[in-house]
Amino acid sequence: MNIALVTYKEKGLYTSPTAENEDDTLLKFLITKGLSIEKVIWNDSSVDWSNYQLAILKSPWDYFDLIHDFYDWLAKIEQKNIKLLNPVDVVKWNADKHYLQDIKNAGLKVTPSSFLTKGDDVNFEKYFEQFNSDKLIVKPAVSGGSKNTFKVAATNTEEIIEKLTPLLALEDFIVQPFLNEIEENGEWSFLFFGGKFSHSLLKKAKPGDFRVQHSFGGTIHPQEAPTHLLTDAEKYVHQFAKGCLYARVDGTVINNEFVLMELELIEPFLFLNEDENALDNYYRALTELI
């Protein structure tokens, strides 16, 4: 079986000092296990996908910049009967943050969210009142890497509306209350392989910032998963990540309860170098799905 480890054409937008190392570390590890696997750029027109029987989404980090091309690529993978991990239908669902509404409707806790539809006028006062918050986060419904993400307060609404209006003419956005818990306590990430818990960590933003991504100066702190939080995190995976090789559950603790921020099923950084068992856990899950 020939396997494509799917990545993207790097342009310096979404990299970090350790990101490339994770892909390479995983690739080398899987080769030592005897797998015929190589890195392949998802939208490289020279690739003959007929050469592969399995494709693993690892780091297609520009998919949200090229979402229609990405959807076309997913259709091509299906047409060629190439097994994709994670599954195509799950990936399509997870690509648009409207999925949070499905999770909420299932009775699981998510960050309160409202959506701005393409072409809508913006009235932040409504959302300050709706969420009972003096600060908001606004980002595209299809997005990643904190692209076009704005922190809104009463002092900068006009400035943000000026920036947001031309963007909203092109795509939907999501509006959420700013969670002070992220600044104060950080954001948890729980990693699951094949539906089974592997490892967890706490991500913290650098002082003065609200973005926890390591590309923006955030720091990573491997942590043993508190039992009650892990129990909550497992519910999202068991209901919404069936058949998935990997899932990353990102959230924070509010009033001692876990609240989901993102269920990452397309291209999450997996922090494989942060836990000594992570690579073995990944490989075990992969062999069960091949």
C-alpha cells in the first residue's frame, strides 16, 4: 500500500520552529515501521493520485485559503477510491465552524457563537449584549491560524468594522465572546488517536496577546489530563470523530466545566514530540484503520 502524508506548499505563513519537525518525525517513524509513505502536497498538479491507496491529512495548512480547491480535491480523492484519514465527510463538516452548532444541538458545551452571513451589516453592540461580554472575538467561519481574527472592544468597534466589512462581503464570520479564561488559565488540548486518548497539554498566550498558537509566541505545557476534563473531552470525539485517525479537542475551563473551542479534525498540530508514547499511539491507531 502506497500512502500519501498530505501537506501543503509552504509559503512561510503558518509555520513554526517545530512544525516541520513534527511532519518529518512522523514520516521517519512510519517508514521505520515498514510503511511505504511519502509527503505529498495536496494541490500539486503534478501528483498522480492514482499511485496512492491511502492518504493521511497531516498539514494542509492553507486549505482555508483555497477552500473551493480543497473541496474539489476531496471529491477527486473520493472518485479515485482513495481512503482518506480523516474521512472525507468528516473533513467537509469540520471545515466550516458552523459545525459548532451541531455539537451544541447534541447537548455538549461549546463556546457561545453567532454567525454573520456574507453581506450582513455588523452591529457589535448586539453581540456585546447577547453574550454579556465587553469583548468579542470575530473570525471567518472557514479559517485557521488566527487569520483575519479580530478582538473587539467598545474602544475599537469602528476600526474593526472598517476592516471586517470588505471581508464579510466575501465569506461568513463567527462571533464569540472573548473568554478571559484563555488569557488567565490557557487553553487545553486533548489528543486522541483512533478514538483513544493519547496525551494532553496546556497552551498559553504570550503576555499581552490572546492567541495561544506557538507561531504567535504561545507556549506549550504538557500536562496530565484531569479526569473530569478528559471525560468531557472524550464525549466530543465519540460523537463527532468516528472513524478518525486523530482528533484534537481544544477548550478551556469555565466554572470548573470544560467548554469546547474547536474540534480539530483536518490539520491540527499533534504535539507528537511532547509525549514519549505519542508516535506509538498514532501508529497503533493507523494500523487499526488501514
